[in-house]
Amino acid sequence: MIHLQEHQEENGLLWLSAYELNSGGAVHGFSTRLGGVSHGCLASLNLGTGRGDDIENVRENFRRFGVAVGFDSKKTVFSKQVHRDDIRMVTAKDCGKGLYREREYEADGLITDVPGVTLAVFSADCIPILLHDPIRHVVAGCHAGWRGTVMDIVGKTVRTMVRQYGCRAENICGAIGPGISRCCFETHADVPEALEAVLGSRAKGLIDRLPDGKFLVDLKGANALWLQDAGVPMHQIEISDACTFCRQDLFWSHRHTGNARGIMSAVIQLI
Ligand SMILES: [Zn+2]
């Protein structure tokens, strides 16, 4: 676990970046809730179009995030997250889908090899994961809640990068971003049982049993395990120590506020 690099802009916008993805060839960032124009429970950097916000606020927030990180918000391509493992291979034709146009697809994972196209995934407790192959010049973004984690969406994304884009897994660098962490992701037996069904005895190291019969589960650790299984070297995987539930001053947490909240985005773009 590592503390991601923090970047504070003059307008107050705060965003995070991973050292592992800063090797050149791509720009990326994880947003916080700070530095936007939205109001109320969406204050202030809400980046979701499905949160009841004025679309012009969301566009302005994305524009600001883009200026800070170094991407053109008009060329973003949004995931459409349904807690499954469908992965979309994104091309320039998709630019604007989500923020300026309808999305005709459902996808919790996005991949592209087109420079200038910005992939955007969304989370407010779930785990955002960004990937970059600096040799074949391919980037990807995933949204992994506990269901997507059990379905190994991140491993499927790596294998799609290998199969469809000619990447080698050992060249891929990954960042597992801010999300609800082991300290706060309290569950009933369904989550640990589902993880044990797919990870076997290896799931034990990701689960704490509480005295009241509930559990604490490490979704970030599970996704790191899947990345290694897919062939990504551990030393190229960076795991954010930021817990969205612990740090409500910086992040929205669905666990904490339910639906009265905005949403953060993790973005990556080849340059
Ligand atoms: Zn926590």
C-alpha cells in the first residue's frame, strides 16, 4: 500500500496519481471530491451524469479535471457500469460517449490503443483500476466492486490486452486506486464465500472474521492477486492506501451516504 501522489491545483481541484503509471507515454489521474462547481451533496467535483447533477456542471467539472491531468474532456469515453465483467475495446469513434453522447454499450472495463482517447471509470467505494502497457502503448480502466472482483474483471482485462492488442502481461503496470479498504468494508458471509469460491485458500489472507459474525474484506488485495495471476509482476502494481469510507473529506462513500452523493472518476489516456 502506498500513499498516492497528491496534486493541488490553484482552483482547489485535488487529484491523485500513481508513481507506477508516471513512466511516460500516458497521463492518468484519480479524482477527489474537491475543486468542482457542483452543489449540495454533489459538492463539488461530481463527475457522474447519473447523480442528478446539471449536465453543464458535470461537463465543467470534467473540463477542470482534464486541464489538471492533461486530457481533453471532449474526448472522454465513459464506462457504463453494471457490476459485470464486460470489456469494451474503445476507438476514436467512441469519443464523447457518456459526457456528450449516449452510450449504447454496457462495460465495466475499457481498453484502447488510440492516443488522445481518455478512458473514464467511476467509483464511490468500489475499486478503480488503471493499467498501462508502455511497450505496446495500450491503456485500460476497470471498475471492480465486490461482484466485479469475484468475476476477475481486472484479470480479464489484462488477458484481453494480451489477446487483442499483443501486450505482454509482464510489461503492464497497474494502479489500484482509492476505494473502500479492509478497515471499513464490512460484509455478511456472502462476500467472503464468493471470494473463497474463486480464490480458494488464498482468499483467507484477504478476510478477517469479526466477533459479531460479520467480516472485513480486502478488495484491493483481491484485485492485486488477480493481476499477479494474469501475469502482471507485483512490483509493477501500486495499491493506494486511501480508503473512501475513512476519508469522506476527500472522497464520496456509497456505504456512508447512500445515493445522496457524487462520484469520482479514474482516467487514463495515451499521449
Ligand atoms: Zn477505511
